[in-house]
Amino acid sequence: LSPSFARLASSTAAGSNGDGSRDGNSSNASRSISDSTSTSSDSSSDSSARSGSGSSGGESASWIERYLPAPVQPFAHLARLDKPTGTWLLAWPCFWSIALAAPAGALPDPLLLFLFGSGAVLLRGAGCTINDLLDQDFDAKVARTRTRPLPAGAVTPLGASSFLGLQLLLGLGILVQLNTYSQVLGAASLPLVFSYPLTKRFTHWPQAYLGLVFNWGALLGWAAVHGSLNLPAVLPLYAGGICWTLVYDTIYAHQDKADDITAGVKSTALLFAHRTPLYLSLFGAASIASLAAAGSAVNLGSPYYVALAAAGAHMAWQIASTNYDNREDCYSKFASNWTFGALVFAGIVAGKLFGV
């Protein structure tokens, strides 16, 4: 699979211009982004305004308005309950790790899958709440985010802070169901969760920092099964997840690149600019190689590598086919990463069940 990533990287590099430096990329971005994204920006802004939820890529939030009481609706939007993609992206590394830690020939522990899935809903909601509290001034300047509950005035900062406390309290109720080692390891992720929204102010690599946060479950899942860490297995799994996050969240960040320049927000989308496919190809290849190393460390059978090849092909398709100047296409490709996570998980389970 690596040669296919290499060919993709070579072809995109051959078609790119500029020297790839940070200043050059930012300059190119600031000169060209406004024109290239104007049409998609307008359509996405109109879509968000119609939904009233700050949705991305036209994703509908109608079930919240249809089924939840009016006073609860802004908080449901604050936790992004209408946008499950982020929850899945947080949950998949947990599920991978739990499955990887299962004994040979056994299915992953269903209770742990349930606990970690529930925790992903709560932690993702808490993370979005923290992000919106810290970023409400930035969000008011970005077309896609200005209709979120805080900048739109649907929720007060005090109300959002109280809601955050409730989510963290419920999350603690899940964490205490795990062994002591896992409780300490899980609590250790909180500084990363709280500090992530600040990174976009200081570095062009907030996507890498998000990878540290969103893939913590690659460590925690194994710890929940065994009460310890098998570093040769979980470190490659964690690294593979981080590189995967760099791919999907850079694609996601391309939605806001025009507004981000005005707001002073940094991202890998602005840093990579027209060379985004090249850099994402490199991170994609690193992700697949790391996930392969994790499987090798626990002697997964050949079905895992078949599924991993399919996941790699899916990632290559994303990178090659995304229109990085179209918000709707960027969101669509970002959301398709549910498939990548599911393929890796299915491969781990099959590799455990069917051996060599």
C-alpha cells in the first residue's frame, strides 16, 4: 500500500507550485482562498443560517428541533449531538484498543465497548463546550460557526459552564467503572482536552494536538482490559491514530481557511495550502504503517491486513478526490472517516478471531 501513497504524493508534488515554506503557503492562501471559496462559503453560510445550528457541510440537525424541548435544544447543539461524526472519531481508537487487547479467538468486551462509547459522547460534548467557551469571539467571525449557541446568544457563558460541569460529572461516573490504572490514565488526558482550543492561536499544528486528544483511547482501551500498557502494541496504535487525525482534521479545516486568515486562526490547512494532498499522503502512509505495526505486535491474523489495505485505499481516495476549496466536499470527506475507523475495527476483530 505504501507505494500507492508514494505515487499519489509524487503526482501531487509535481503539480504544485511554490517552495512549501510557511510564509509562502500562507501568502498563497491569502491571495487565492477568497476567490476560490466564495461560492461554497456563501452556500454553506446560507445552509447554517437556515438550520440555526452552525452545522457543517449542510448536515441536518432537525431531529433536535423535532424531539427535544425548546430550552434543551441549544445545549444539544452545544454538545454537537446532531453531528455524530466527531463522536465516532473519538470512539474508534478506543474500540480499536479494546479489540486489540482481547485474547486470541475472543470478541472485544461488550461492556467496555458500551462504557467507552458512552464516554465518547460525553467527552466529545464536553470538548465542544470547552472549545466554544474559549473560541466564542473567533466563532463570531467565521461564517460556519457564528450561529453556534454561544456566539448567537442562545446560551450564556454561565449556562455553558454549568452544562460542561454536568457532562464532566457524568463522564466521571463512567471513568470510576474502570480499574485504577485506567482512572489515572483517563484523568491525565484532561489537560490536553482543556488546552486544545488554545493551540490554534499559537501554532499551525492544532490538528496534531487534536490527534493527541482524540486518540487517547488507543492507550486507555488497552489499560481498561489489562490494567497496564503493552507499549509495543499501543504506541503504534496511538501514532497511527494521530496521523489519521492529521488527515481528516486538515480536510475539515479547509472549510474555514478564508475566515481563519481574517480571524487570525492557524491550521495545517493554511500551512500546507496547495500542497495539502502531498502532506496528507505522507501522514496517511505513516498512519497505515503504524497501524500495521500495532497488529504485528499482537500477532493479528491476515484478515486484519486485508481490512487495513481497504482502509488505506479509502484514505487515499479521500486525499485524491477532495475539492479543498469546496466546503461541502471537505465536510463530506471528513464525515466519511467513519468508514476508515470501522474498517480498522472490523479488521482487528477478524484478525483476533481467525488468526493466521
